Amino acid sequence: MNNKSNESYVNTNNNITGIALLSQSTQNRAGDTSGHHSVKNRQRFRSYEELRTDFQKMNVGVRTDAEIINEICLELEDGNVTNERLEVLLEDLSYYLHQIDNAKIFANNGNFPLILKLLLHPDHRVKKKALQAIGAAIQGNSEVKAIALREGILEKLHYILKANLDEQNYTKSSEILLGGILTLGALLRHFPLSQKQFFFTVQFQPTGYELLSQIASLDAPDNEAISRKLCVRVITLLTDLYSERLTAQSVSKENPTKANVDTWNIYAGIPFEEGFVSSGFCGRLRFSLQRDIQGSTLMGGLSTSVNHDLREKVVTACLKFANLCDWASLGSTEKHHIRTQLDLLIGEYELLSKDEVNENDSYFTDMLQKCQKLKSTLQYESDFQKTDL
């Protein structure tokens, strides 16, 4: 990976750069208020421009992040770059684009088409690295998201997700699908304009909701782990978007400033709930709840081979969407199975939570409470239906 060096000063005595230099400089000043060390340090450190001139004379390059990114982009434009080199370049680019300012420079210089076109590369490893670079650039960066949206990122992501649904090599296609959902999530989160375009733009066939539903329902032969992972990743994304939507609504009511009300109005223009239900995600949630949170075999009070993170995401999603999905209408066999599953989890987390002694060590206690709450919620809906009848 290219060396990163854009700090203002370099230690000429010890050849220390970046964070290490700042740490050492701070330690040198600590405990001394006379100014003696401050003067001494100014004598020991020279400015970036002075050193750059000297290094150029010695044929040693000192480059800013922007210069390194530009060099990477120039090489990406070369049509003769090998696939292996493309992977290295994209990995290096991802490293730099995680910094918000670097991503803005990259996007404002019109470089997005360079990596968007690599989403169509025949090598799945290159496509995977391109998705990671895009995700790094847009994560939590509204300005870059807006530029990416104008450059057609949604069309490219929709295309690559749809194309890989039809691939027969599930090992390769699942990597692209998983990476594509992550990158899509980075774009959609806290950016309602992109949500509206993805879920409800008529030019997308299938629609965004239908596409995600197909991914969540993908049946990978002889590899249930892939199917489970894809399903839960889609469900987690939708849970996050719904939570974000509810938060915007709550904030606009509690603090109805113009900015908060305007923000909620954008979300309100997106029929999120209707799309979720009509695309069959309630059924997908029920299926995932029965398949993906299997109780484990307990040995000495400890669970074995359990993906607690996956369980947590499924249970959290069921709780979040409980008001949208009609759990009461389930058949008696399905209800019994779900209750049995939840009882097993409750018993398991009761055992696991006994060893937790404080709030900073309460994961299993939190899981216990979530499982109990979900069981109570589902029981209430069933009892309510009986009373209503």
C-alpha cells in the first residue's frame, strides 16, 4: 500500500511521521510549562514545504493524500492494468476514501465513474473491491452521496444486485450480493432522497423492494449459511431505515423546528411501510425467526456454535416491525413453533446472563429482555385477536 504522509511536520532527528510524531511531541511537552521544550521543538522540526523541497532533491517523494488519490485514479484509467493490480489500487483507494475530506476531493474531481464502471468488471474480486471503495467514499458523507447519486450509483447497484441473483456460482455471487447490500446501505442510510429513488422509481424493474425481497428469499442449494446471511443483511438494512424514519418523525413532533419538519416531510413522502408489507417482508421475518434463531445445545450452561449477532438482528427486526406485521393471523402450528423457539432462547439467555455483573457486560441480559419482550408482544396480539372475535 502506498505510504500516507500529509502531516505538516516531520521529525528530522528520528524520522518519525504522522500520528507517532504528534504523540511524541505531546509527551515531550507534558509536565513542562517553561516554554523551553517548545522552543527546542521548533528548532528540531521543519515545515512540510521545506522538507518536501529537500526530499525532492534527494529523489524522495513526500505526497499529500490528494496527490496519492490522483495517482491511483490515473492508474485506474489505464486500460492495461492487471486484475491483481486493480485489486491493490482499489484497496489503497478505500483506505484513503474513509477520510471524509479525501472522499470529497475524490468525488468533486469527477472520479466516481472510474470505480462505478468497475462494478461491471468480469472478475468478481475486482467488483468486490470496487464496492468496498464506493462504500468507503459515501459512508456518512452526504456531500459525496449526492454526487454519487448524480453519477448514477443507484442504477449501477441495482444492476449488479439483479445480475448476481441469476448467477449459478453462489460462492462468487453471494460475495457480490453481500458487498452490494453493504454499499447500498451506506448510500441509503440518512439520505432519504436516495431511499425514495431506490424504492419507488418506476424505472427500476424489479423495484428496490422487490429486488431486496428476492435477495432475502434466495435459496442457495447446499449452502443455507449463504441464504441466512443474505436474508439477515437485508432485514437489518430495512430495520435501520425504519428506525431512522421513526426517529425523524419523533424529532419533528418533539422539536418542530423548520429543519426538523422539513426533514420529516421528505421521509413522509416515502410510502415505506406500504412497500415493506406489500413486498412480503412480514412473511420473510416470520420465516427468518423460525429458521435463523435456532436454540443451541447447552453444555455446562454455555451455548455452543451460536451466532448471537444474527439472532439479535432477527429479534430486533421482529420487535421493530411488530406494528406492521399481523402476527395474530398465524396458524396454530406456526405460533407454537415460534413460542417454543423463544422459550428456548429465554432459557438459554437466563443462564448466560447470570455471569454478567455490570452494565458494561450486559449483552446476554439485553438479549434476554428482547426475547421476553418479543414473546410478550406476540402473545398480546394473539390474545387481542381472540378477545376481538
